[in-house]
Amino acid sequence: MERLARRLGVADAVVIGVGAMLGAGVFVVFAPAAAAAGGTGLLVALTLAGFVAFCNATSSARLAARYPESGGTYVYGRERLGPFAGFVAGWGFVVGKTASCAAMALTVGAYLWPDRARLVAVIAIAAVTAVNLRGVGKTARATKVLVGVVLGVLSLVGVVLGVLSLVAVVGLTGFAAERIGGVGSVSGRVLSDVDGAGAPGVLTAAGLLFFAFAGYARIATLGEEVRDPRRTIPRAVPLALGMVLAIYLVLAVITLGVLGPDRLAASTAPLADVVTAVGLPGLSWVVRAGAAVAVIGVLLSLLAAVGRTLLAMGRRRDLPVGLAAVHRVHQVPYRAELAVAVVVTAVVLVGDVRGAIGFSSCTVLVYYAITNASALTLGRDPGRRLPVRLLAVLGLAGCVALAVSLPPASVGAGIGVLTIGAAGYALRRRYLDRAGGR
């Protein structure tokens, strides 16, 4: 069997995970989540989504250390729960992340050239696929550059708003107070709608926000390309998740404080609207460019991860075996990468960003439910201080609760596509069993 090269260390894995997460939450998901949960409800939902992601990350890290190969929960489910569970996980990941790729590509287009968003999206897919086809080392280096640019833009926004807030607090001028509305007004907007959304709205928002945390799985799906995976993956996953959660919480407070939940819910570019709202429209284009770079980083990691899952499924003949081909020079699953690019391009031409996010969240939550169920079969782990079995139980329950709380159209589409995949798997297995018995 052709194997992939192990080239990634802890820092590389962390950067890929951060690059896969940063962008989706900041530039896409905050608006629909605010519409579902309101002000304080958004912060509660963000914390809840982060906790469920932490539970999933703990289970993923344990399983990835045990099975250090490409495929993620597709492999773990097969090994721990049986082939059918593995297929459902792999199919859920592939279709969910394909929708995510389409959503990210469309977001790039919406920020860079709204009138030609689909054209820009197709160009972005082609460019990112070209980078990925050059090898995972190129993907990691490109992601490092993109993450650096994104953090720079987000830091610029944070510093500007922080300075304005400080000026307003000490009362040096009326300039800042006029633009941020005063500290009391900001805190009032952040803490608005405390009881307005209720538990259903918070759960719906948490399910949507989970979309923004799912990037840490990219580290596990690249397990075959990580050096010393038993040590590297368990360290990289929580580091990437912790960094992103901290950034998301800060930015959620900033966007809510400046825009308020109603304006945030209606926004298509929250951070760009924030800098415009405080009287700095010149920064809007900087933020838009940074947003496009951030989302390209997400797309870069997403396409690589889906390709690796197709590689694993092709190796086990759950999908066409041709998808398991590895390029002799660049050592990447080039046929799988190209297949993903073609399908994502097709979805981009007919798809919708918010619908794709809801669908992706539903199917990926099913994927992580299987992750946690698989981790429960590992037994106790004396080498870890965390209550890993309890976290797996909470992660499993959290995934189910968030999945069923998503918008009904997203839940229906997710269940329908998973059912079609499961039926196809059963029919194919039945055919193979009959053919083998002749």
C-alpha cells in the first residue's frame, strides 16, 4: 500500500488546526448565531460549542494516538465499532466538509467581489487545490503565512477598538465615546437579551457555532503525515482549540459591543461593519482582505482533510479504489484531491452559504458523535489527568443535542444524505457478499 510522508511537527499541526478554524466563526457564523441566540445567548452558545469541541478533541486525540493514519473517525469507527459505523462517519465527514468547502469558497467571493462571488469562489478552489497537490509540506507553509496575516488583521481591529475604549474610559476626548457609544452602552449591548433566546435558541446557535470549531479534526485526519503522532496529535489538538476559543470570545464581545445583537444578526461582514461603525471605514477593506485570506486558509485545510478521508475510504473499498492513488513525487492523494475540487466547484455554482453551514454542522456533529462512542471503547487512560471517559460521554450527548437543535431544513437534509449513503453502503456490501459467495 502506498503511504504518505511524515513531515509535520507539533507547530505545523497546530497551525493547520488554527488555520482550519480561524475565519469560519469570525467571518461567517456569528451573524446567524446572533439571530438565534441574541446577545448574552451568543456568548453562552459560543462557550457551549467550545466545550463540546473540547470533549470531541480529547476523544479525537486519544483515538488518533492509537490509530495514527489518515481518515480520522472513519478509521476509528471501523476499528472500534465496526465497518458500518466507520462508513457513516466517513460519509458524514465527506459530505459535510464538502458543503463547508463550498461555503468557504463562496465567502471568499462575497468579501473580495460580491458581484462575481461564484467566479471568485471557483478561482479560489483551483488555486488552493494547486497548492495542496504540491504536497502537505506546501500546505503547512502556506497555512502558516495565511494564519499570520489573519492574526495581524484581527489584532489590528482589536487594538483600534481597545484604544478607543481606553480613550472613552479616561475621558480624554469625545471622539471615541461618540464612536463606541460609551463603555456603559457597549456593556449593555453585550449583555442584552439575557432571557430573550431561551435554551432552544442557545442550542441552535451552539450547533451553528460548532461549525467554527471543527477545524481541529484536520490534525487527526492528517495523522499519517505527522511525525511521532502518539505525542504530537494529543498536544496539538488542545493547543489549537484553546487558542481559537480565546480569539473567538474576544471578537464576539467586540462585535456585540459595537453592533449589538440585532445589527450583528443582519450583518454579512461583521468585522468590516464594526470598523465602519466606529468611524474608520478606511479599515473596512483591510478587514475584508484579511477575511478573504482567513477563509482561504480554512479552505486550504478543508480540501486537504476531505481528500485524506476519501483516500482512507478508497483503500478499504468503501468508495472507488482509484481514490486511494498517491502521487509518486508529491506523495499526496491527487485523485481524491481533484475529485473533491470538482464536487465543491459544482456545489458552489448552485449553493447557498448559510444553508451549507447548517447542513455541514449536522453531518459533522454525527461524525463526532461516532468519535466519542469510539473513544468510550478504549477504556480508562491512566496516563491522562483528564476524566476522559466522562468527557466522551458529555461529548456524545452534546453532539446529539446540538445536531437535533439545528434549523429543521438542515437536520432534514443531513439525515437524508446520511441515509442515502448508508443505503448505498448496505446495497454495495450485499452485492459484494453475493459475488464473493459464487
